[in-house]
Amino acid sequence: MQPFDTQFTLSRHYLAECFDESLPYGKNPNPNYLFPASFLATGAGLLFFTEQPKVFGGMLIALAVLELIHIRFRRAWWLRRQMWGRSADSEVTLNIDEDGVRTQSAYAQTALLWSDIERVIETDLGLILTTQSGGQQYLSKSLFSTELIIEIVAKSGD
């Protein structure tokens, strides 16, 4: 494999692409509505069917509403947290060679060896590198040529 070096900015656009493309392949692709539904049902039950003070039932209903808001706005909240981080809008250097994939910025440095990469998932806009430990790293296809994308996907199958 020919060594490849490039730079990109961790902009809001890049991070939004990362979230959108990685979500279907993440640990929780579909929201869990059972958790807020159980809080809502328990809170309503405590309010209507017991003579206890209404504070605990009201707190459970408030937590259910808060969890539903979290589910509804999880993309916006994730993007906001990333943009609040010090790595936001920083330059990232990406190196790909025979050893693996390395990224380096002023605040973070990662190295994924080809032997640690279990598989490469190709999405419409990028590549998701999945490690044996379950971690994922997203790389946008806009950074690579078509030949390099084919080479990266083939390298992960070795």
C-alpha cells in the first residue's frame, strides 16, 4: 500500500456526517422507548392509585419527559458536545500506510493497526473502521480516491 497523507478540519459538517453515517452501525441505533414508557407508567400509577405524596410520581414523569427529549434531540446534543470540545474546528492529519491508520491533532493522537481492525464498513459517504475491542472510527470518503477506498476495504479483509 502506498503511504497516504492528508489533512482535514473537524468541522460541524464533518462531525454531522460522522454521526449520521455511524448511527446505524453503533451500539444503540434505535432509541429505547421502553425506559421512558416505564417511568411514565410508574409515575402515573403512583399519582393516580396511591395516597402517598405526589412528589415521587411527579419526579418519575419529569424524568420520562426528560428522557424523551434526550431521544428526540440526541443528534443535536451529540453535535453540540463535540463542538464544545477543544478538538472542534482543529486540523487533523491522517496517515495511512502498511502499518495502519493514524490520526493526529493538537489534542489527540490515535493509531489503528491493520491487525487490530476487524472490519471496514463502507457507507454511502464514508468508511467505519471497527476494531476487535468494539471501537469505531469514521473516515469520510471525500478524503480519499476511489482506488484508495478499494485498497482500504481489501486490506481489512487480509
